[in-house]
Amino acid sequence: MRSSGDSRVGGVPGLRPNGEAPLPLRGGAQGPQAIVAAPAVGYRGPTACVAAGITYRQLDYWARTGLVEPSVRAAQGSGTQRLYSFHDVVVLKIVRRFLDTGVALQNIRGTVQHLRHRDPKDLEGMTLMSDGATVYECTSSEEVVELLQGGQGIFGIAVGVVQRDVEAALAQLHGERIDAGETVVGGGEAVGDELAARRRNRAV
């Protein structure tokens, strides 16, 4: 189990084969950054809101405060549109899920930074557990069970399920090809877009 920031080892020993206990995810240094291919398609703010189930006011506030900033293109003066990647929209939806369960925004910030620097492929089997204050990353069902038995985990978010929900939503919405600026539906025929890559990976 990984941690962002300077978090100390949590209080549930023996969750991993090497005996490492789960680490709570909190803010701070991000550690090694994953190398992720640039997406071929971005999604404008209103589209990201629909797919993530949030309001535009939330999206704007989170971008302005640095909680979840668009990784494809930031707003640069009047007339420019923010563009969010598929991974950005997944993170937006996870933030909304945490807020819905009562986790304070300041406790979510470190987790967001951790997720933003993980390769999207690593998130498929990840479950985020929280007791309302601390967020734990679990990568196996055994870790989830141990956290529940130890009292640390009150609720969990299966990141792979969130990814599939976002993928299904974006497939019905409009995106924008980054190279040409043209509008496409659900990623269109952009071979390099994140949705197409996820579909190919699952088919292998």
C-alpha cells in the first residue's frame, strides 16, 4: 500500500506479504511520478461535470483552488476552455463520492494528489477505504477485509467501478481532439485516446 506525503504506517499490521501495514494517504510530496501518455481527446468543463456528477461551480472552485486542475489544458483568459482528461474526470468523480460520504475537503486533497500521480492502469484494482478522516489505499480484497475488521474502514470506493462509470458516461458525450480541435463523440476515432486504450487493454 502506497502513501502520498509523510504519512506514517497505519495501525493494521500484516496486510501485505512483506508484512507492511497500510499507509494512510495524506498530502505532501508525491514521490515517483508515473509516465502516462498524453491523451488524444480532452473534455470541456460542462462535459466533465455531467460525467463526474458535479456542478460547474464545484468544478470551477476545485480548479481555482488547485484540488483538481485540468491536465490537458487550463483556462487561459477569456475565450479559452479548460480541457480535462479521462483520468481527471475519474478523480473528479472520486472527490464527489468522498464528499457525499462526509469526508472533509482538506482530508481529500492529499488523496487527490496521490491519484493524479498514479498511472491510470494501476487504479483498476484499487479500493480507497476511509474512516472519515484518513484514506487508505487497498489493492487486494484481503487488505479491505483487514481494514474493516480493524475498524479503520467505514466505507470504500472501488476505483475500477468509477472508471467504468465515467467511461460509459463519456461514451455518450462530446470530447475534443487535442491535435485538431474538432469535436468528437465518446472519443470518436482518436486512436490514442484514453477510452480506446482502456478498451483495448481489457480485450487483451
